[in-house]
Amino acid sequence: MRSPRGGRRGTSARAAKGGTSEIRAWAKDNGFEVSDRGRIPAGVLEAYEAAN
């Protein structure tokens, strides 16, 4: 289901298992480029969720 803003529900880092800092650390350890601030790309979240 889409939210009123056009995005998908449940794809935020908060919806993922773990917090944003944990996801960023995992992503960096696994070769993904992520910034220290801002939105975590959906592809990174999907890979994190699949691995955990």
C-alpha cells in the first residue's frame, strides 16, 4: 500500500530490524556506500533485511 506522499509503507529504516546506525555499519562492512546522515537507500535496506 502506498502512503499519501507516494512512498511505500514499511520500507523505512525504522521498519527494518535494527536501528539506522546498525544498518549503516552493516552496509559499510558489506561494501555499500551510505552517508552518515539522511535516508538509507531502499536497496541497502532490502539487502540488510535479507541478510538478517
